[in-house]
Amino acid sequence: MILVTGSAGFIGSNFVLDWLAQCDEPVINLDNLTYAGNLKNLDSLQGDARHIFVHGDIGDSALVADLLKRHAPRAVVNFAAESHVDRSIHGPEDFIQTNIVGTFHLLEAVRGYWNMLTGEDKANFRFLHVSTDEVYGSLAKDEPAFTEMHRYEPNSPYSASKAASDHLVRAYHHTYGLPVLTTNCSNNYGPFHFPEKLIPLMIVNALAGKSLPVYGDGMQIRDWLYVKDHCSAIRRVLEAGQPGEVYNIGGWNEMPNIEIVKTVCALLDELRPRSDGKPYNEQVTYVADRLGHDRRYAIDASKIERELGWRPAETFATGIRKTVQWYLDNADWVANVQSGEYRDWVGKHYGEV
Ligand code: NAD
């Protein structure tokens, strides 16, 4: 049994689906279903006794302590977070609350549980904290990619809150001996990605004949990783990572945002041509840049390859094709997320959707 938090969200739901496709070890899924939590992602697990969903907050130590006591998981994987940089700029408080205070309460509950374990159960227990490359700050064009030794220089309320949570996790290892693992991953893309983020927003807007808003000059560089590769990396770290260690995870695929948008448009031109025969990239519009927008993130993922033998299975070309095809095949899922909060948020910032 493992406890996975935030697994109604984008990466967490992919992780649970992959986990249960590969083994029968049950999963308790703790998620408080913010706007980003969508149980539709886990529809295929309905009636599957290996998946236990619990609606609750990682900051509720009593609830978490009770879950740990009753189910005795061998590991906790923490995905739960507020994850959208733009939202953190407009309203940082939720980020402080969940990413910092919530992680603290979760760590306290896990520490209490781990202290009660004995023998092999105690030795084999792991707390895996899922984090981001954004904690390292921004790189100049010619600087080497982030290694695990790079100093923390978070620039947005989101990355600062994730950096704080990483430090707490580290401190629980050094102070209390809690067997923690931390992963810092680059930008993910793939199925079930909420359409406020770059790639799904472009696909959904393009198909709806809306504008494709690109921040600033579109030359912000990110490393991109297909979400299933992130899931396999987390699984590998959980299996073989050394407690107290940090592992960077990335796709070895740096690309400027505008290139991402052009690639998505070209795939749509091929897979679902516009009815007027014109190319989708005619819909691109440049909008005012995000405040404090980092210019470049790049991940050096050689440690996880060297020490744990993990490399991504997908190239960007194969992963992005699967992703675009998934959005074309799952119009119902898209329609579902496009109701409610999603509409309010994107409507305010990008016009009616
Ligand atoms: P997401 O926003 O899609 O999902 C977050 C999930 O956490 C949602 O289901 C939400 O309901 C849940 N949640 C939020 N606050 C909670 C709380 N207080 N208690 C319980 N559940 C709560 O995010 P994501 O993109 O899937 O990211 C998951 C994790 O991976 C985050 O920690 C994020 O920082 C990290 N990460 C994301 C990326 C990326 O590209 N998306 C890259 C690297 C790291």
C-alpha cells in the first residue's frame, strides 16, 4: 500500500493510473479537489478496490495520521500542491498554505507514523516529495543546466513556496532521520493536463478557433518531459533512491515556448486541419509578458541516469504527438474541465473561452 497525495491532479492521476497498470499494490489517494483536482481523470478506476480515494487536505494532520495508522502504507508520495505560476502571482496565499504549511503538517503526521514503525517497516519506509526545477531560478542562455548542486534562487511565489517545502523535507531528514527523497522535474505535458498550462491551452484554443496567447517574445526556454516519463522516474526513485538524496528529472529537451506552440499547430494542421484550410499558427497572438518571467530552465538529469539507470522513453516528437492525439480523442474530458472555475480563470486573463 502507498499513500499518494494530489493524485486527482495532472501528474498524480497519471502516476496512479500507471502504478495500477503495472502492479497490484493498492493506492490511497488523498486530494482535497481544488479547481485542478479532477476525479474524471481516474474514471477508469471506478469499482477498482486497489484505489481508495479520500477527500481531504494534506494540512489536516489528524486525518493524515489516521489514514497512516489504518492503512500502514510503506511509502508516501507527495504531489499535492498549488501548481500554476500565474495564479501564484495573482494570489500567493493558497500557495503558502498548501505548499509550505500543508507540507509541514503532512511531514509532521508522517514523522509521527514513521516513529511508531519498527524493524524492516521502519527501514524501508520512504517519503517522496515531488518538486520542480523552478526552485533553481533562471539561467542565462550559455549557462550549464541545473544539477542537484545548483543553489536555490526561486523567483515566483510558486517556486518560492515549492523551495520552502523542499527545505522542510530536507530538514526532516537531517533533523529527525525521516527517509525522504526529493525529485525536481522540468515542465511536464501529456494527458489530463489542465488547460490553463501552455500546451493544453494551445490545443484547446486552436481547435475552438480562439487566439493562441504567447507571453512576451515567446523565447522563454523550458525543458519538457512527457508525463509518463516523469511517473516512471518517480517509481524508480521510490524503488532505488537513497534516502536524503535529491534527483533532477528532465527530458533533455530544451525548447523556446514559441517553438512548442508552432509544433502543436503543425501537428493539428496534420491531424485535424482547419475547415478553411489555413494553418493554426495564424491564431498566435503575443500578449504582455508574465511578471518576473524566468528566461530559461534546463535540467541536467545525468545523476538519475548514472545512479538509478533512468532515462526518458519518449522524445519530444513522440510525446507531443501522443498528447495532441489524446486531446483530439478526449473532447468530453476537455468539455468537462472547461466548465466552472477553469472558465472563470482563463476568461479573466485571456478573454472568453
Ligand atoms: P495539479 O495542479 O494538476 O494537481 C495538484 C493536485 O493537488 C490537485 O488534484 C489538487 O486538488 C491537489 N491539492 C492541492 N492542494 C491540496 C491540499 N491542500 N491537500 C490535498 N490535495 C491538494 O499539479 P501537477 O501539475 O499535477 O503537479 C503535481 C506536483 O508536481 C506539484 O507538486 C508540482 O509542483 C510538481 N511539478 C509539476 C510540474 C508540471 O509541469 N506540472 C513539473 C515539476 C513538478
